[in-house]
Amino acid sequence: MKTEWLSKQMWEHGSIRGLAENRATTEPDKIFLIFHGRSLSYGEFDLLANQAGNMLIGLGVKRDDKVAIMMKNCVEWVTVWFGAAKIGAIVCPVNTAYVGEGLAYQLDHSDSSLLIIDEEYSDRFFNIEKSVPKVQQIVVRQTGEGQQGMGTQTRDLSTELANNSTHPPPECVLAPGDPASILYTSGTTGRPKGCVLPQGQYLVAAEQMVLNCEYRSDDILYTCLPLFHINAQNYSVLAAMAASATIVLDDKFTASGFWNKLIDNNVTAFNFIGGMPLMLWNQEPTTIDNAHKARLAFGVPVPLEIWNEWEERFDLRIVYAYGMTENALPTLFPISDTPAIESLRGSGGKESDSAEVAIFDESGQNVQPGNRGEVVTRPKIPWTMMLEYYQDSDATQEAIRNGWFHTGDLGYLDEEGYFFYLDRQKDAFRRRGEMISSWQVESVVQKFPGVLECAAVAVPSEVGEDEILVAVVRESDSHWTEKELQSFCTENMAYFQVPRYIRIVEQMPKTQTERIEKFRLRNEGVTEDTWDGETPSLSVSLENT
């Protein structure tokens, strides 16, 4: 059985370090990583990871210490990640769009003692430095884009790496159940939650990708998705390593130049999220649309109305799944499942070899096929689901009950076990590939002088996913403009959290118990009196900003 094989692979490697060192030993000369024309073999990359691990030890990092990384996609991001894996440190990736309170919260909550950051983001850290005393050292990757004259705690990343040995760090025995990272996800409500992910989840999810997509050692994978999310880490970088294949890493997505990048690098497979397929579709058709060597694209389903035409125009197969940071990939559609793919557009596939999937009603009971309910999952293999929400036992107990992870999503299973996603249960939305809770938006808007009350809801976007609309009740004596409010949001939240639409209302629709009826705001959508702060463009770049 594939489940037994996946478990065997997990225990053989034991950890991310085990997998990396195995590939460096068995495939030392095979190209592993390509970034902006620079190529590294598995052997060369392992030496750089050793160097990064020794650097971290020299900076006082010990096993289970937290190392925050706030960099654009680059070779150093990957080497520091694997260097931390070498010594048992826990990586805490930081979204490069974070500023102000959002950035301070993650650094403080994660207990990160070391921050490795791009120079261009350094001013964001120094603006909140006093509120994050746990961060004792900062190591900066010089990019020529940030402020100069940084403090005495600051070190230069390239210098620190160069000053350390490429010999393996002292042996650190790690098991599949040991923590590898803390990835923060907005979830559905409240502050972002830190998902503590074990080594085993990384290993099994990567191997599951290899099985599902039928990756081979001669494949060349491509990702421009940010490494601070699970997709690029697990389903591209580690999937390539699990297949003894090559990963081409990029640092931004541009629809106009996408296919040329695939052609230039002989890419055979790539991952996508959110509005990317529609952005590509809306480009003017050219002869290079199908001049690439890619045979598959892995991601969330493209709009059903253009699915067949999309595959035909770009000459590749869409392979898709359902999952989230907490539970990896509980459902998958194997690339070989051609008849099902043709007849079940929009399904997330059947439960994977590593997880069980069920649909529960409000009382926690299984529903009959075809009936909607909450999607719940549990692992078939130990250590393949998050360990906990870091420092949040209440949220952990609420999410994991009797071994089942409650996703907060609505869906159903058909008679043959195919899964269909329907909606999110709570107040959350997805924009530009990011999950955003309404609280993250409302907590900032509420601080703007002259705002009496606010509510953030999702409205449809022209490129798929959601746009954010915030309804606001102004204080009676205030005269601020929508543009002023949006500018305040831009200064105080990540770019993808900034509401596009602002609607000033006299009063909020409410229940008898004074709860805002957000469903009414969602149903009304973008009205004639709603201010639009953005001119939509399908040539948008998704960057690791």
C-alpha cells in the first residue's frame, strides 16, 4: 500500500536533514536548485546548508530555538532553512508584506531570538524594535535597497556565512515528530495562529506530491510562490528533493513573462495559486503559450468555464488538491486519473494516502454522501498533521477534537468519495493567495480617527478569489475621505489586507443582540455609493514584497 510506503520513507529519512543528506550522498552532482541563472548541485547545496547551520550555532542558536526569516525568495532563504534543519532549530517564516503591529506580533509571539532579514525590510523591523525585545540579533542580507547605518546588533549575512565551515554541524538526532517550523496562518478569526509543523508532515507531503504528480528525477519544477508559505516549501522545493529532481526558484510572478521563464529553464511542472491562471488566460494569446515543456500545473482549480480551453491553449494538465497549512494535502487528484478529471471538474479528488477525510454535521456526526457539512481530516500516518497552534491551547483544542482536525470549511463527498469544497464557515477571505481574517482588517480600520464602527467582508474579484470591502460608520463630527482611510490602511497592514472597496454607511445591519449581520453586507456587495480604491489590472505581479 502507498500509505505503508509513505510511512517507510518518512521513518527512513527521519527529518528534513536526513532527506537532504541522503540526496547529497546519492546524487551529489545532480542539479538541485536554480535561482536567477545560478545552479547548485545537491552536493554543493548541502555544503551551503552546513555553512548556514554552523553560522546559526555560532550565533548561539540551539535546538528548538526559533529563527525568523523575512527575505524574498533567494538561495540564502533555502540554505538558512536547511541549515536550521541541520541543527534542530525551528524556522519561523515571516510574510514579507508584514509591517507594524502585524510584524511585531509574529516576532514576539513566535519567541524568535534571531531574525534574518532582507535589507529592504530592515526599516520595518527597526520601527517596531522596542516592542520585540525577544529578538536579540538581526542578520541582514544586503540587497542595496534598505536603510543604512543599522544598529550594533546587526550582522551581515554573507559575511557570517563566509566565516563558517562547510563541514557538517554536530549530529542532531531528529525524529518525524520533532517540530520543524512554525508557519503563521490567518485562519478564519482573530490573530494569526502559529502552526507547529513536524518533520514528518514535510517529508510525507513531499513524497505524496511525487506520487500524485508522478514526478521523476529528470523533472524540472518551477515556483515563484513565496517561501514563507507551505506551498513553495513543501510542494515545490521538498517535492523536487524527494524526487531527486531540480527546482527552479523565482522571486515574483508576472503574467507577461511567465511562459518565457518556463521555456528558458526547460520547466516540466509548476505550482500556482489564486488568480494566476486567470491572469495568464487574459494575456493576449501568442505562439509561446504552448512552446514550453511543462506537462502539468498543480494548484487550486481554475474557473470551470475556461478549464478545458485553458488546458488546450497552454497544452498542459491541471492537477489539483485540497489542503491547508495545518493538514497538508488530505485530498488529491492523481494525474493518472484522467476519466475522473474529465468528469469531475471542481472536485478536490479523493482522500490521499496520508489522510482520512469526512464531513461532519453540527453535532459531530458523519453525514451521508452528497450532504454538506464541515470538512474534517485526520492523519493515516503519525506526525503528518500540525502538532499544535503555538502558545494557543484553546485554539488547538477547538481545532483538533478526538483526533480529527476541524477545518472550518464547508464541503461534501459524493457517492464515489470525491470531495467538493463549498465555502468557509467563518469570516475569512482569500486574496492574492493569502488567507485573511476579517479581524486583521477591522482591527486596523477601527484605529483610524473618526471611525465609529466597521465590518470587513469579501466580494468577488475579477481575477478569482476575493476583494475586501470594508463598511464604515463615521463619527458624526468627522469628515475624512475614503482615500485617507485607505492610505492609513496601507501604512499599517500588509498590502494584501488593504481594502479595495470602502463603503460609508449610516448604520450597520444588526441582529437583536447587536451583532453585525455581515451576510447582508456581502449580499449587497459593491453598491453605487461604494468607493473603489483600485483600478483592476490583469497584469498584476504577485511578488514576495
